[in-house]
Amino acid sequence: MKETISKAVFVVHGFKNLIPKDAFRPLNEGAVLLDVRDQAYVAFKKFDIPEILYCPHVELNAFLKHLPRSRTLIVADSVGLFSKEAMKTLNDAGFINIINLAGGIVEWEKDGLPVICDKNERLSGSCVCQLRPRERG
């Protein structure tokens, strides 16, 4: 798995990144996805992969003790804004086997990779970065 990852990884601002198509295989072969989106967004749409840990980026410091240090962590959010903050937090806490999912779940879905949607939840907003939960209707 590490060989597959190292060929596809690219570095931005000192952090390793993978595009969704290149992250899919490692996530199905033992890497763990750390989804740092807020619960409202997770409730609406989830990554459909074997192993995911959920922790909103604002709560990550308190969650660090629950993260596996011996496995590759691929950090994701909606579009890559908060995952960069999470990468810095993880790096500062001594995690070394971490990779950012470039483009988050938006690019994941654009690439045709599997997601699970809750048809009862709806989001609104004028752009991807401003999506917000709407009342159920």
C-alpha cells in the first residue's frame, strides 16, 4: 500500500496530499479516513469506505488519543479547508503517517467514488464552502 501511495502523493504547503481517485485504493486496503466535517454535513453525505473515524475539526485535540498512530490516516472534509487545519494539528501532535484528501468529499463524489446520502437531509448555500443544513421538509 505504501508504494501505491508514495507514487501518487503530492506535497502542498509541506503536507502530503492525494486526489480522491488515488486515495480510494489505500482506503480499501487498510488506511483509515479521518472525516473532520461537522456532524450536520456527515449526516447528509458520507464516504462509503470500510473504515472511517469521525471528529469535527474543532474537537480534534481532544480526539487525538483515539487515533491510530501505526496506520495511514487520510484526512478529509468537504473541500479541503478544515482538513488542512487538522493536518497541522496532527503534525504538531507527532503524527507522521498523515495525508490530506485534496478536494474533500466534493471531489470524491465528482470522481464517481462511492458516497452514502441521507435523502431526508438537505443542504443549502450559494457555494460548496457555504453549504449549511436546512430544515427537514
